[in-house]
Amino acid sequence: MTRRVLAAFLLAVTLVASCGTLTGAPPDRAQPGGAASGGRTPCDGVGDDFPGDVKLARCLTEWFWSRRFQESGETYRPITRFVAYRGSGGPDCGGQPAVPENAFYCPYGHFIAYDAAWLEAMYDRMGDGAVYVVIPHELGHAVQAQLVEDFRFNVERELQADCYAGASLSGLIRVGALSAEQGDEEELLTNIRAAGDPTDVWWAPDAHGSPELRQQYFAHGYNEGVGTC
Ligand SMILES: [Zn+2]
């Protein structure tokens, strides 16, 4: 663990007291099929390396949403593509080129793309919580697209996607589809904080919310569930 990561880690722990606190244990070394608690999922593989975690985070999160939609008498529409790219070699979205060091949901074609080198670097630096924050967040946008929700500001859309990400993770843990290890809680909060905007220009069209707000919405979804997002 480098000093920089340690600093971010301590910052996250400090903020937990005043901001969002996770009341359950989040995922790590995910084991689909939930050997411990018997949760059955259609997802194969075990998340014990970067490609495994990426695949599992997508599969489990979509499984969570398909069940959630089903409970409401609706049908979840899975994303059509899950594209790994490197640097500036990503797919464009409605004429907008993909940018390096990013992950995004594209409503034109209903797909998700991510810079694999960037995500893997975060995974190596900050733990697998990186994958379990970024992918459920982007899938949160795929869900929003199906619910046809309207937002006045982009930041509202982003914070709801954070809330959805927290809610889908805790939902998966509750049914035993994901298991958790000690230290994961801080890891998730560190990752969500690190993704906050450097300045609080919340009305900007690309605003995602301050580190504190992002952490708060993620924790809210995690603790209170999808219905409160
Ligand atoms: Zn987003």
C-alpha cells in the first residue's frame, strides 16, 4: 500500500463519521453462488483478479436489476455491449468520441464502455472496490434510461446512479450472491470519494457531485435500498 492510498483511506474513514456510513459489509473476493449463504446466481467465475471481478460485477449487478424489475412486473433490458477499450480507442456515443480514463453508459445503443487500463490501474492501486463502484454506477445509468427519469441537473442523475450502485451491492450481499471481507467498507468509500468532482460546481453539465456528496448517496442506497434512491 502506497502512502497516497493510505492518505485517501484515512480521509474516507474520517468522513464516515459525519457523512454516509455503511452498516453492512461490502463485497470482496466475490464468490458467485454464495457458498456461505447459498445465494444462486446465473454468473460464473470467481472475482479473484481484475478480469474476473469486472465480469462478475457486471453479471451480478444486471442479475440484481432483472430481479428487481421482475418484482415490479417489468422487464429489465440488459446492456447490449460491454466494451473494454484503451486510451482514446473507445467507441463513440452518439457522435461523441470516448475519452481516456473514463467509463460511460451510452444511451445510443444501450451499452457500457470503459478504459480497461485505467480501471485496472485503479483496481491495483485502490483494491477491487474500484470495479464494484464503477460498474454498478454505469449500470445505474442503464436502469435510469429504462425508467425514463427526468433530471434538472446532471449532478442529480449522477448521484442517483451512486445511490443505485450502493443499493445493488447491498442487495447482492443480502441474498448471499456476494461475500465480503474486512476492510472492504473503507475500500468502497475510498473509491467513491476519489471519483468526486475537484470543485463543487454542481450546476455544470458534467458535474458528478463532490466527494462528500457521492459518498453520502452511495451509503444511502447501500443502507436504505433502491426504493429510497
Ligand atoms: Zn455517471
